[in-house]
Amino acid sequence: MRPFTYQRVATAAEAAAAVAGNPAAKFLAGGTNLLDLMKLEIERPAHLVDVQDIEGLNAIEQTGDGGLRIGALVSNTALAADERVRRDYGVLTRAIVAGASGQLRNKATTAGNLLQRTRCPYFYDPNLPCNKRNPGSGCAALEGYSRQLAVIGTSDKCIATYPGDMAIALRVLDATVETVQPDGTERTIPFGEFHRLPGDAPEKDNVLAHGELITAVTLPRPIGGEHVYHKVRDRASYAFALVSVAAVIQPDGTGRVAFGGVAHKPWRVEAAEAAMPQGAAAVTAQVFADARPTEHNAFKLPLATRALAGVLAEAKG
Amino acid sequence: MDFNQPAGTNLFDNARVIGKPTPRIDGPLKTTGTAPYAYERHDVAPDAAYGYILGAAIAKGRISAMNVAEARRAPGVVAIVAAPDVAPVGKGMGNVAPLFGGSDVAHYHQAIAVVVAETFEQARAAAALIRVDYDRTPGAFDLARAAPHAGAEEQDDGAGDGGDPQSQQTPKRIGDFADAFAAAPVKVDATYTTPDESHAMIEPHATIAGWDGDKLTLWTSNQMIAWSKSSMAKILGIAEENVRLDSPYIGGGFGSKLFVRADAVCAALAAKEAGRPVKIALQRPLIANNTAHRHATIQRIRLGAGRDGRITAIAHECWSGNLDGQSGEDGTAQTPVLYAGANRLVASRVTHLDLPEGNAMRAPGEAVGHLALEVAMDELAEATGMDPVALRLANEPTGEVPGKPGTRYSERNLTRCLTEGAERFGWARRNARPGAVRDGRWLVGMGVAAGYRGAPTQKSAARVRLEADGLLVVETDMTDIGTGSYTIIAQTAAETMGLPLDRVSVRLGDSAFPAAAGSGGQWGAASSTAGVYAACVALRRKIGEQLGFAADDATFADGRITAGDRSWALTDAGAQVAEDGIAFGDFQKGYDLGTYAGHFAEVAVDAFTGVTRIRRMLAVCDAGRILNPMSARSQVIGAMVMAAGGALMEELVVDTRFGLFVNHDLAGYEVPVHLDIPHQEVVFLDTVDPVSTPLKAKGVGELGICGPGAAIANAIYNATGIRVREYPLTLDKYLDQLPQVA
Amino acid sequence: MAFNTTRRAMLAGSGAAVALTQAPGAHAQSTGAGGGTPPSSMPVSFTVNGTAAELELDTRVTLLDALREHLELTGTKKGCDHGQCGACTVMVNGTRINSCLSLAVQHQGDEITTIEGLGTPEDLHPMQAAFVKHDGYQCGYCTPGQICSAVATLAEIRAGIPSHVQGDITAAPVFNAAELRERMSGNICRCGAYSNIVEAITEVANSDLGAA
């Protein structure tokens, strides 16, 4: 871990300015992924701006249009446990508690969870080529061990997956991300536009500018329906998804679905959702139409179909 | 004490302490965080500096340049030891590649430099500032490619792949396998693969090293103190009497800490260079490639049987690889012993690989051998239409050990393990037709496997000191790696000296104490307690000489001695010390000393996703006298957990381009967590083995991993009708064979 | 849906050579600030097991290393240092976290409880006593983390925190083996004492409920 200076700030604007003014600065919230990566010198900030004291970022509030505004610092545990979330946005609670461990969820924050980086093993080993960690060095995963990695939305530069669970649910709930930009202005980012595809710049996971601070994630009005998050993994808990399915299914068989573990971002194709009443295969045929799996991870395509089929069957049941 | 013939009736047959479920005497320390592990000895080395190891970034080749200038200038750096500046150290026991020194790189993450600094943070940061240039050379990293004949055809000469002195270089033949197999009306011919596995103990390899002149002390985490003391001397080229190891608590080993590893060597070299004690713990991402692992295997099994299920021909061939092309994973180890059959062939072949070194992991050989043999037996049951339990019973040997002519079983109760296990597990409820039992979205099945693990004995010594106040102190370099040594040794001493358990104090793991068997090969419990018994007998005799009675005819109980009509307090002779050990005679060579188990598992496989979850596990064990049923049970359930991991998820993934294990941390290398493991049941048969030790005990710590994985694999087959022969049995390998769902 | 293999899968081997020549070694990461930034230290104070601690620490020191190396409270264990094993679990302001993934300087003013704060060998906490009684450990290295996690787990169930294995996510969670197993899954025990650990925690949970 490189040496760094450490600063606490009291307001979001102060935080944004502190990071924006220093190219080697980063925000620190829960730290559960950032410190992990700093120990390996995959992340090398020279200055950390700890945002834990910022007032107003730790609340879950009703919005004017009947939705919820989740402060950036709300812990994963607090968000999952919120009565309103459990009642109206069950897929979100389900997704959160399917991720990581109790200890990590207690520390991890709403904003930080969106920013967790890939678990690609080549990203995690600084000796090996990785365009995300070291742009231009090559992608060792393309022809390497790619069982966990992306099957769709990949590029010749990167086949990393976004590893989180919570974001898959937020995608299906049409959440928006609120930020404060370095100049103090606020912006709202639709969830589907928040994470990037790797393309030619896999080092960039999302659309945030340097110094842009997430202040909240907003959920629109509840949409009813049955909320399901089904996570498929080798071990029963404390493991990243091979494939996960976040779904909200209405009594008439229509619904929404997003997939985790398959792409560099939560993967949702709204147009495919019209096929939900026709069954899982009809949906995934469209959702994964452009898939480019590797030999190691081609199983994720039938697995996604089968996992969705299980979700639909149980929703009917 | 020489153990030259099977034990007769002795005090352990009427035991008051031995054999009783006894909570660990070290439990209050472990549960309060006050048991000191290697890296935590602030008491012995308050001024220790921090060492951090840099691992090689290539798998094979040479360091062409190493620049440590920037690292040396980094804040807090006290010393740097660079491998190119140091001649390669000697090899200790079990070391396949040198642990440090020279410019050659033998495997990925081999230690190539150690940085010493005032703080951990400084040492870690400075290590990242070392610049290294390498000349890479190609290597052999793919077992299937390095052993192209593996699984394909019989190799008559067994040559060409090197030879392992510990395993069979030349195929061992009995009768005429080829003819018998050809003539058999029922045949199974299947090839199974098992991956490289990591011990993944939770305490990393860790050492504090300190020099006092020529004398080196290592506060370390090591299973085999005497081996490692002499190894350390050899590695550093110093006199053995100048080395002391102290390892009172060991946070898991499973074979990974049998031998000296880079933490100890680097700490010793760095402490010399720094002129003060240095502490090093291997960082987790280094462990999988820097240290040893269980070798991958390719195993071919052929079984020929009559329609009655009786095996007439049995062949087990195993291929594995290692850096030295010699010491491999002998998956055939159980095959000569487990089942009858007149015509036999076993062969273990080892090829050269440039991956990090393979070495012993819990039940080396048998743990993965059962994953092949016991699934092949399930396949034979299917082929003959027999129940898998009945098939095994039909192949129970009579007389000599079928694969070891001239050798008898010392004690074997496998049929009881299987029949009593079947009864207890509700085996009769199993539907023999695969894929027929459904519970909602789950396909449910049951599986069985037999288990065998050798029960070797090793000489073992101890010193016992009776203090004037009646406290008995036992000192031996035996280790407790979670096995419960502290407690069974205290029980043995309490039993022999007639003291309550709380009047016995046990000190372990210090090379200044008499050399014990150590913790390996599941010999530790039986051997070390026999050694403690020998020392206690010597103490009894010494007291007898002082007080004037024949100790061997006296009764020691409740802190008193009774001989004839005379009686003394144990302390009447005052403080006394005695030292002795047990040595096992050649008579044991005429026996196969083994432990047996019947393993049962019930699994559920998600018909949609193929995810497998274990619902029940049972082991019925035949392992001689169980010294402490509580800690012995823990050994078995723990081994069953590791077996479940091996069956369902554990795999060090080889990148055959870079020559390394890619998933080298505990997120990438998945081991079972709480939610993977159901309630586990263990039954110990009330058997004793007089051939083994005076206590008639054998080990159980490795028996528990021999078989449960195969039982799980067989249960998956019973649940789904799908047979996967490539471990671990992850869903991607059979998803396309599951019932259509969408 | 068919298993499609892409062009890149078939290229394996040929393209690999390119990656190899570009690849590895420390040079791959020699960009950035180097050793340029000097270490920074800061005062931090918090309480550990009710005792105030005032430290001047390198900003890089984790809460785990502050406990183990600076306060010499070595009951909290370092198993992986990357949040992958749970051996470092402590309670901060009553909530369990992985102390390896938290900087000490993040904990100004916090109340930290470690295994040493639960009980002593002479005066065991009920959870510690239950682990001894049920042999809920073997090597003992993950044990302090398991015990801290277990104590916090019972509190989390009482507080109504939902879990992955709950049937009805809107309902209050209940104490049962599946809940305990799921909630304890962040604490790896390689010795495999899980079955016994769950029995130990169940005993404490039942006596807690009985007392409540």
C-alpha cells in the first residue's frame, strides 16, 4: 500500500472539491473494496477523503413522487433491513443479503457498492496483463481462466464482470444515481447509464468524473409484483455470482428482469421483457442475442435461461 | 519403551479418563484469543522488525536484474535480502525447490526478496518498489499434456515418467489383470480427474526469527518440530543444536506446515541481516503458489467382476506431476487394501511439471484416490444391478490383504461401518433408480462410499515432571494443529499417573522438549500418546524405586499409589522427572494397520440451475480406541467438510500459459462456508487395535476425508442420473444433461 | 441456446504469446507516484473493550493491525487481510465488521469490542463457554472471529436484520440452524467445525430467548 494522506470532510461539496483538485485523491466510504485493492497496489491513491461525516447521506427518505431516496452512506445492512424496502422493493433487500457477508454488508455503503471493481483474477494479480488495471498491457483473461467473466457486452480489451448484487436489483427497479460534481452542481444518472461497458477504456467502470461524489440512489414509486433475486454460485454463501437474476413479476406474467454475473454492468434488455409471458427461453434469446462467451463461460447462457425459468416457475407457484 | 508385540490387557481397558468425551484443555485460551500463535509473540521479541516477501512474477526462468535501490531508500526500511545476492539455501525435508536464493526461478511466487522495515506498512510498500527483470523460459504446466498417456492405455513398464520413491514406480501386479479383465462379464473402465487443491488453513505460514550469536530461534507455525529443526539446520548450513523451534499453537496445517517454508527461511536470513528479530507472515495471495499444494491427478480405474458383483480384476493407475518429476500424489494407496480380487494392477506415475511444488495435503493419495475408486465401485454397482452397500460387502477380503501378499489386517471392521451406517442413515429408503426422487425444484439422492486410511506409527518421546505439589507437567515437541493433542496427552498422563485431568499441564511444540511423532499422516494421536505413556511408565518406575514398590504391579489412582496392602500419596517421593519414548517394532510390518469408514451423503441438486447442496452426512468409523470422542469427532467432521469442498468446489485453476494458480486467494479459491454444511453425524465403532499402540488407538484425522467426496458424487448421480468424473463437480459440467426446463 | 465459443477461445495459445511478452513483472505496475509520497501519520483515539486508546498511526494501519501490532491485542486474527475469511471480525459500536478492511483512522471516537472484551479464560462469555462445550473449533485461529460474529449475529437476528435464507423477507427473522449458517458464512473455518459451531450458537440463542 502506497503512503497517503487522509482527510475528513463535512459536506458533499467539500468532498467533491477536495478530490477534484488532486488527481491522486479518492473518496473513502466503507473502504471494503478500496482498501483490499490498495493493499495490492491495484489502487494507489495518495490522498483519501473520508466522507463518513457528511450529514444527510445516511438516511432513507420518502420522495415527493412516492419513491425512496437512499443516502450514499446508508450501509448495505441498513438498506436491506429498511421496512419500506422490504415491503415495496423486496428484490433490493434480496439482492443485498445475497451478497458478501454480514460483516461486509455492515461496512459497505450504498454508493461504494456501486463502485466495487471486478473480481477478475487477472485484475487482482499485479504481475499479469490487465487492461483495466494497467491500460495497454493486454487482457490475460480473454484466453485465460474466464469461468466467472462476462459473456455479453465485452470487448477485445476486457471481459470483466461487475461483481455486485445490489446493483442488479437497482437496475430492474429503474433507480437513478444522484451526484455532486466537482463544480458543486448536481446531476442525476439513470441507473442503466451509470456503469459502462469496457469498450476501448476498460479502466473506466462508470461514467463518474474524477471528484464527482454519489450522494444518493433514488427509487421510483413501487411497482408491486413479486420480487425475486436468485443467485447461482458454487458455494452456498459468501461467493460471487456465476449468474444472478433480479426480477419483478406481475400477476399477469409480465415483468422486468436483469442479470448479474454476465457483463461489465447489470444486464437488462427492456425490449426482451415483453416476452416474459412466453417463458424464460423467449426472454434470454433476446437478452443474450449478442453474447460472445468464451469456452469457459458459455455455460452461463443456458444457466441464465434455467435460472430465469426457475424464477418464473416459483413466481407462478 | 519398545512396542514389540500386540498389546495385552492393560490399564486403558478400564480407563477412567481416556476414551471419555473431554472438552479441550486449551479451549479457554483459544476461545478468548489468548492462545499465542507464531506471529503474535510480542512477549519473546518485542523489538521485532517486520519482513515482507516479494514473490517471483514468472513461473520459470531467471532473474536477469533486480534493483532494490528505491526500496532501500524507502521510509523505515532496515534491510533487504535479495535472492540473487544469496546462494540458494539447502533443501530441507519435503522441499522440492529451494526456498530462497540464487537467480533461478523455479515456480511462480517463489520468494525472491525479503524487505525488513520498522513497520508492516513500510515493509509492504517497500517490497513493491523492487524492480525485477526476468528471462523467461518455457515450462510444462499442463498435466494432461505432460502425461499424454494418462487414462488412455496400460503402460507396462511404468517408466518414462520418472519415479517416486514413496509410490510405485513399476506397476504392481498380482495374478493376470489383463486376462481376467478381458474375461469378466461385467466391466467398468473409467477415468477421473482431480484438480490441484490448496490447504487454505486460516493462519498463514508465519515465523518470528531471532539470533543470539550463532543460535537461531524460530517462533513459528509448524506441524513437525524435529523434522523442521534438522531441516532448518540443513537449509542454512548451521549446526542442528543451534536451532530451536517453538510452535505451541498452530492455526491449521493440513500438511502445509509439515515442512519448513519460505516464511521461516526468509525470517532467519532477514533477522541475520537486520541484526534483530524479524517477523514474517506470508500474505494470503502468495500462499497458493509460494507454498505447496495437493497435486492434480488423472486416474484410470478398471474393474472386472462376475454378475454376482465379485471383483475378479482391479486396476488403478494414477498420474500426477511435480517439479522434481518424482514426488506425486498416489491415488492408488487404498486400492491394494480395500477390496478382494485375485488379479490386480496398481501404478502411480509422476511426470515433471513446472507448477509450484506439490506436496502432502490431508490424506495425501487416499483423499483423491477414493474420489476415483469409490465412484468406480458405484458404477460397478450400477453395472451389476447391485446395491452399492451390498456390492462392497460382497468384495470384503478374507485372509491376507489382497494387494499386499504376506500382510494381515491388524483390525478391520468395514462391513460393520457399512451395515450400521446404512441402518442409521436410512439407506433402505434410497431409490436405486437415478433421478427419481424430487422435492420441489430439487432432485434428491443418496450416496455411499467406503473409506480407508493407513494408520502408521512413528516413534515418539516425552518428558514428564511431577512437581512437589502434585502437578504433572508433560513436555514433548508434539504439536496440536487443532487435532486435540493437548487434551489427549493430558488424558493419557492423567490415566497413567492416576491424576485428575486438571492436575496435568501439557507443554508442546518446543524443540527443546523430547522429539515426538509430530502431526502428520494421522499418526500423531496414537504415536504421541504412546510416547507419553512410555514416559509416565518410566516415572512410575522411578517413584517405585524411590518408595520401594514394583511400579508395574501397582495401581495409580486418585493421586495415590497402591501396591499390595501398601499405599502412598503420589507426591511421597517428592519432585521427580522421567523421560522415555515409544519405539515400534518390526512386528508391525506384518500387518496393514488401517482405519475404515462407511461414508453416507444425501444431496439435493437444483433441477433448474444444477446447484448442489448437501443435506445430510454420516461417517461410521473404525479407528481403534477413540482417545477423546469429542475432539476425534471434530477431526472427522472437519475432514468431511474438506471432502465436501473437494467434491463440490475446490480447485486451484492452472493458467497453462503463465504457469501459475490463478485463483490464489480465499475469494477465488472457494472452500466450504457454514451454509454449505449440514448437521454431520459421526459414529465410532467400539473397536480396539492391539497391534497399533499400548493404547490400542489409531488416528482419525485423515480417515474423515477418505470417502465422503465420493459419497457426495454418488449421491449426485443418484439424484440426477448424471455421472461427472472431473472434480470438482460444478454445475457447468452437467448443466446440459439436466432435465429440460425452459 | 447453443454453447457458442468465440474466436478468441479458439485463438488460445497463439495470442497468448503476445500477452506473455508484454506481461509480467513488477515493471507492469511501475507507473504512478512510486515512493514519492512520504508516509503520513495521524493521531487517532477510540476505546477498545472499554479502555481508551490514543495512538499516533501511519494512515495505512488497519484497525486489525492497530489492535494486533500497536495495542498487542492479538486475539483478533489476520487470516487473509482481504475480507475473505472473517478471522478479523470485531464489533464497532456494536456492529460486526472485518477489521482488516478498515483503516484505524476511520474509527476516531468509536467503541470497539474484541474477543478479549467478551471474556477471559477464567471468566468466559456464554458464547465462549458454549464453543468449548460443543468443541466449536479445532486449531482455534478463526475462533475469536467466529465468536465475535456469533455474538453479533444473535443481536442482528434480534434486531430484525433480514437474511438470504429467509422465506418471507418482510417478516421478522427467526432463530434456526439455516439462519445461523447463512449469517455465519462470512467466517470460514477450514478445520470444518461448522456443525459444532452452529450447535454452540444455538445453545446460547436458546438460553438468551429463555432469559428474555
